[in-house]
Amino acid sequence: MTWTDHLRRWIRRLPKPCGIFAANDEVSNHIRGICATERISVPDEIAIVGVDNDESICANVHPNLSSVLADNEAIGFRAAHLMAEQFL
């Protein structure tokens, strides 16, 4: 069984309505495609939010996908700070 098969099975079993926060916009688009194949309405049954705010993906599919832009630099500094606290 492939990753897509596992994802498809998981999506089918989700309670609806619900939301999925995807790791990135490519994954959110993959989820959108699975929903279309399974005749699951986006965003009525499953709302999808991705990460990276890649307009070449989000704006060029139907329905358009929502995405957030992560502040990776701030996340890195916060992670380093938390790790440093462990050793002080």
C-alpha cells in the first residue's frame, strides 16, 4: 500500500466537517486532489491549510488553497533558545 493509499483511507475516515493543516503547499494540493477523487467537498467537508504560501500552487487550483507563510528564522531562534535553556 502506497503513501497515497494510506492518506486516501485516512481522509475517507475523518469526521466531517474537519480541517487539515498540511506540512506544505504541495501536500495540501495532494490532499485536495484526493478529496476531488473521493468526491469530498473542499472546503465544505474538509478545509485545507498549507504552509509556504506558494501562489503557483494555491492560486492555480480549484478551489484555491489557503496557506500560511512560516517565519522560519524566528522558529530557528526560538528552538535554539529552548535548547540552550536545557543546558543552563
